[in-house]
Amino acid sequence: MFSLGSWLPALPGLAWGWALLDALLQGLVGACAVSVLCSLLKVYLYIQCANNPERQAEKEAMAARRPLLEPLQVLVLTAVLALVGSRVAALVVLEFSLRAASTILSLGKGAHSSQLYLLCQYSLGCGVSCGLSFLLEGAPHRSWNLALAAGLAGLLALHARRLARHLINRDFLSTGEAVRFWTPLSICYTLLVVYMQEESRQSTGRGAAFRTVLVRMGGLFILLLAVGRWTDILHVFVSLLGELWCLLHSGVLLESCCRQVRGGHPRATRG
């Protein structure tokens, strides 16, 4: 087996030390894979609970911070997966695959169980760990490859954990709230767009463009007074400034487009 130790002189116990390092790195990659799975499941279940008023206690329990539990889980899994040999790890994966196939067939067509993903945590770690062992067996610079894989897996696990800690779906915590917000907004804004398009056919120029922006943002402002929050109203003013700034910045281009509209498209000349 070639690894970092192949570049160093042969010393008693050195090969054993590099083999232990490789096993720990394999275990770390497997533990990071389990961490990513847990984070994604937490996001999925949190959204399910947030959309159900009867499961608010579950949502709060999942949102609770456990700053020491998650790193401890990664450390323990890393040690366990490093100690388990590739033969036993492969057997664990095979056993779970057969059990999962039997469960899916028993659930029936179209059914699924989130519990199955939770039950496959350790099997996933074993699969990743023994898979790396088989893929990198006899590979040159094995330890460098494992260190790179561990770094990438740790980065992915970190981002997945940040996603699980985010206050997900905080703007619309229920389907009913989203419907109450978007339905009147969509209807009123559709009518406003139809009116503005009719007016734009009758008048052109920079003044018409600025009036269009003011009417659009004014319509949003009036609508959000009824169904929005005070922060939404503030954001409408900020959006109005952004729209006006874009029009002022492109004043010359706007005038050119207006002249082209007033002059009409040039007729094609025959050769």
C-alpha cells in the first residue's frame, strides 16, 4: 500500500501509523456523509412540521440548538467507522440494502417512509468508508487522496449543518398564510399591469416611464398596507429608489428607445 509513508524511510511501526491515519480519514468521510443526511432530513421534517399547526412542538424541538451533540456524533462515528473493517462494513451495507428493499416493497407503490432514511445512517457511513477502502486500495498517495476527500466532505457537512440551522421558511410558515398573501397580490397586480400596458401604448417618453414606475410601486404600497408588514412597506420605498436610479442611469438609452418607437420601424428596401 502506497501512502504518505512511502516517501519516508522504513521505521518500526511507521506503516501501522499511516494505516491508522488512513482508517481515521475514511471514517471521517463516512461520518460527514451521515451528518449531511441528518441535516437534510432535519430540513425536510422541519418544513413538514411548520406547515402543520398540530406539530409545532416537534418543530421547536428540532430547532433547538445542541452545539456539542453534533461534533460529538461526528467524532464517535469517525472512531467507530475507523475500527470496523471493510469486510464487516460491506456486510452491513448488504444487510441494510436487503432490508430496505423489503420495506419499500411492503409499503406499496408510491408510498415512502422518512424513517427509512434515519435507519440507514450507520449503513451509509459504512458504505462510504468501505467504498473508499476498495477504491483506493493500492493507490499511490492514498493518504493524500483521503485527506482531500475528508476536507471536501467536511465542507459539505458544514454547509448542510448551516442550512439546517437557518430559520427556514420564515416568511410564510404555513400554506394558508402564503395563499392569503399571494392571491390578492397576483389579482391586483395583473389588473395593474393590463392598465399600464394600455397606457404605455398611448404615451411614450421618459415621463411615461417614470409614471409607470410610480404607479406600479404605488399599487404595491397600497396593497401591502392591507396584507403586508411594515418591513414590506419600507422595502417598497427602497425598490422605488432602485427603479428610479436604473431609469436615471439609462436616460440616454431610454430616449433613444422612445425616438425609435415614435419614428416606427424602418421599411425594408429592395435591392
